[in-house]
Amino acid sequence: MIKITEKHIDVQKVIDTVSSLAAGAVNVFVGTVRNNAKGKNVVWLEYEAYETMAVAEIRKIIDEASQRWPLLGWAVSHRIGTLKPGEVSVVVAVSTPHRKDSFEACQFIIDTLKEKAPIWKKEVFENGEEWVSARPELAAKA
Amino acid sequence: MKLKIKAFGVTKDYLGGKEAVIELKGQTVGDLRAELNERYPQLLGLRSLYIAVNRDYADENQMLALTDEIALIPPVSGG
């Protein structure tokens, strides 16, 4: 299941979609909104996605993960829109026969998603806003 | 040819909206990049800028057609 949604993500529901009687491990990554960045208070984040391409890119990542690890189930759910500190922005869940594969596959999926999926976030501070990592001088400080 | 360009993230601010129309003399992604850089020099200040054609990252020498879905992909920051 790949989902880009403006609605609150129910982590348990994502986990339920990967459950399998053949699985000995379910591994879940939950990304949450941090209340600070570059020493400033984050009031909220604005997430935006190029949805059709993001789904296509995530599917490619899942395909690659499926070739490298014996995935029994997998799910990726990503929030877009306005998120406050503490809210869940992304959930990746995988199930595999044994735990080592589940850790590796889950980490590969979230790391590659962050690198390739066309999804962006803007940090909104008390006195300004900034698209994350867009320009070199800001990336260097991050 | 006249191409419709989708903008995301910070490129929306640079292009002045979610979509821009570019009159392109050349035919490739590289030609489009040169045209965009000339028209919107702020793009040159980005850490990276990919151009997606039909929902896939494109090479600079890829040929463009009127019906292509073209999008600007500034540095991504999902997760």
C-alpha cells in the first residue's frame, strides 16, 4: 500500500496492512514533526508532494527492496498539508520472516524515499519560513 | 514549442505559481533548463534542480514533446 494523504495517519492501521502469518518480524518507522530546526522553534510544517510521481518513485523503491529482502508485506503512508510538532509525517512498515531483514528493508525504504521521492517540506517559524535544504547555505547549516 | 511546466516547493515561488508556460526554441531537457535559468535566475541558487518528464527523472539530452508532463524538482525533503 502506498498512500499520500492529507489526513492523520493511523499507525496501527498501516501496521495491520503488512501483517502475515508467515512473518516473524514487523518493522515500523514513524517519522514525526520536530518542534525545532536550526535553533529556531518550528510552529508548523507544510508538506507538498508531486503525488503521481511520488507514488511511482516509492513503487520503484519497494520493487528494489523486494528484490533485496524477502518482504511478506509492506506499506508506505506519507502525510501532506499542514502538520504541527508531534504529528506523524510518514510511516513505513514491512514484514519479513526474520528480524534482520525487516530492519534493513525498512531503513532502506525510508532512506531512499527521503532521497528520491518528490516530496517537500517548508518549515514555518515564528518569524519566517523556509523550504528545507533548497539552497546550499541553508543545507550546510542544517 | 510551448511547454507547460509544473513547479513544486521553492520553485513555485520563483516561477510565481504552480505552473508556467515556456516558449522553447530547443528540443531537449537541457535546452529547457537553459531557458528556465535565463528566465528565472533564482533557480541557479538551488542546491540541485532535476527536471521530471512524465513522472520520471529525465536526462539532459532527453527530447521533449508537446504532450509531455514536465515538472521542476528542487531538492526533496520528504520524510
